[in-house]
Amino acid sequence: MGSKYTKRYTEEFKRDAIALVDASGKTAIAVARDLGISSESLRGWYRRTKANRGGGKSGELTSVECEGTQAAEQGGREQQQTIERQER
């Protein structure tokens, strides 16, 4: 969970910001400055979108793959906790 100071942006805002980077020819840093947002946030959104389109770095997971990995890790933790409770 984020802190109470973490800004939340809508998916529409993120898509528009990414489209602005693509269409304007400006860097993500310049677009972020123009929009008044963190350049790290915009670069992260841009990288994630690029990966989801199949244009990410070699070995970079798409959002769907990340969700599947997280679900598998959660399932593994729950299974381990169940085993530990049964051993007591």
C-alpha cells in the first residue's frame, strides 16, 4: 500500500502521458516536468506499456506475466504457512 502522500493517477491519465511522450518527440523527463509529475513514474509507465506491446527488454515481463508471478509467489507463501501450521 502506498503512503497517504502517494498520488494516484487514472489509467486514462497514464495513457495520455505516454502518448504525449510518443507524439511530442520530447523526452519522458520533459513531458513529466510539463505535466508536473515524477519523471520516474512516467518512465515506469512507459517501460511497462512498451513491454506489454512486446517491445520491452529481453526477459522483461509483461503486466500479465508479473501478475501471474505474484499470484504464484502468494500461493507458495500460503502453502508454506499451511505446512508450518500443520507441523506444530
